[in-house]
Amino acid sequence: METTNLRDYLANAPDAKAFLAPNSSDQELVNRAKERLTENGIHQDRIEINYDVQQLRTGDIYISYDPPDLIVRVVYEKKTNGMVKMKSMATIKL
């Protein structure tokens, strides 16, 4: 999907958290990922390194690293049993 969709989504979801799960301890990679996310409309203060999807709420964003891309997903449902459903929103080249 195009990153404009991501920007539109973020404009309409001001309280959405963005969990970055880089699956790497490489700080340079994490910093580069944060820079790319900022370039695509996610404010630095919204991004947190977190792998615990149970903390996500409906409307939040989950970003994973699938070399060489960042995959941006939005949580569209969180069931009472804890199951979190997400759909892909954008792919960002890292």
C-alpha cells in the first residue's frame, strides 16, 4: 500500500500507539527504522520498542522488520480472549 494511506490513517488516529518490533538488538537498525517511520508520518514520541502485542488496542499500529522492509499493520480488533487481529497497511523500505 502507499504511504499516503498511512499518513491519512495517522491524521485520523491521534491516540494510536506505534509498537516497533525490530527483532534485532542492532541499535543502528532501530534508529534507521525510527527515522524511516518519522519520514512516513509517525511521530517519534508515538514509537516505542515493544514486542507485547497484548498491550495493543484497536487502532494501534504494529511495525515489524522483515528484511529489507518494515511492515506496518493496524490492529482492527482485539478479542476478549486476548487475540489481536491486524491487517497490513504499508510496507516501508529500510
